[in-house]
Amino acid sequence: MASQLTMQEEELRRGQWLEEEDERLSMMVGVFGERRWDALAKTSGLKRSGKSCRLRWLNYLRPNLKHGHITADEERLIIRLQKQFGNKWSKIAKQLPGRTDNEIKNYWRSHLRKKTLIYKQGLLENTLLVDIVSVP
DNA sequence: AAGGGAACCAACCGCTATCTA
DNA sequence: ATAGATAGCGGTTGGTTCCCT
């Protein structure tokens, strides 16, 4: 909300993307492909860094992304893979079609990490962790 | 009812890896 | 071979929303 954005034309924008920025970015990716993000950003007229454009595309605009809630199956898979690989979010994301590394990382931090933390503090029974972690 | 902290999540940062000319 | 450009990764932050008491 706090937007009396009197930005100077040359400066890069930060923060949330506007719908019109998304549309322009999608159009530019159609022309450039998913690469050369700096060049794309510069010629697009968007006041965003190439890095920011890339992130926005990969995590939000890219086709075939699921945006809804993580399902129970997905949650179990995330827990299992995190246990197996550690915080290798990109590697984990490859096993979850339509999900991004960022989304999984966020999910882990906000929903799942506390479960193992609680376990480590000895406040959960072992059997409960087994239930959480090793569902087939 | 309100205000303060927790939770959530998109986006940013620093850094490394990989590519390309 | 190599330097600069580009892509990718994972930790972290900041703004908003959601509980609580």
C-alpha cells in the first residue's frame, strides 16, 4: 500500500510486481526465451534488474506452475527428500513438478522445520517423527 | 478493540558455477 | 586459455496478514 512512488526514471524498481510488469515480462520472454536476462531487462523498458526478471519468471509466471497449497503427498515427499539431501532445494524441487525451489524452501521453513525442531527438543515421541518422516 | 508478536511468502542478496566470445 | 557475462543456488529480509490476549 505505502506507495507514493515518486521514483526517478532511471532507478530500478523493487518489491512486488505489478500486473502490467508481469505482462510485459511474459511478452519479452516470448521474444528472448528464458535467457539473457540482463539484456531482456534493459530492452523491455521494465525498471527491473535482469536477476529480478528471471526470478519472477521462474517462480511465478512460468507456465505449468502449481500455485495452490502443497498436498499431503507433496509434504511427505519434501520431508523425505530434505532428510535425504539436506537443504538442496533445487534438487528437491526437481522431484515435485510445478513447484519451485523457493516455494519448497519457504514451505519447509514455515511449516515443517518446526516439527523436526520440536522433535529435537524431545517434545515429541519418536514414533511421531517416524510417522512424519518415513511415510512410504 | 487493539496492538503486538508470529507466521507467511515474494523478493533480495551474496556468492559460486557455468557459459561464451 | 581466460575474462567477463550469465545462470543458478540457498540464506535472509521486509512487508503484509493472521492470530492471540
